[in-house]
Amino acid sequence: MSQLTLHYAFTEQVTETRIEHPLVTLLRTVRDQGSILSAAKSRGMSYRYCWGELKRWEKELDVSLIVWGRTSKGAALTPQALRFLDAEELVQKKFSEQIAQIKTHLN
């Protein structure tokens, strides 16, 4: 099972308050673009690489992420993948709120 590790630093520069993960970014792009090929192109990756990453994460997480076998109809995320993206957005919102509170407290 993959592990999550977070690091933080205090800096004078404004930084992004989102936690990004390559799988989440890829799933979001497939959802928005409607196909793995379009998602790959928009991310500057090959179709084969994106396809392999999706398959690897399906195996790692033991869940289907893409509705496979839709010939010439693009790609669709499974209900599990859509729930995963919804949960990730909720976590991002809560994380952003926590970061804002920390910044307020430090200032």
C-alpha cells in the first residue's frame, strides 16, 4: 500500500495550498477532457503512459477507475472514481481552511 508523506516549510513567498497527487490530477483531466488521449495530450504525456498509470493505480487501490472498453466513445470515470474526486475536493477545502487559520494565527 502506498503511504502519504507531507512536508511543510515557512516561507516569505506565497504558495499553493493544494495537495496535488498525480492520480487525482489525471482522473480530473480525464473527466474534464472526456478521453485518455486528450487528457494525456493536455498533460504533455503519452497515451500509453497515462493508460499504464491508470491500470497501475487500479491494481494498487483494488478499484476500477475507468469504464474500459468504450470503443470510440472516449473515457468515463467509474462511480468509485467520481466519489474519490468528490472526497478529494472536500479534503482540499478543509485543508485550505486550516492553512488560512494557521496564516491568520501567525500574522
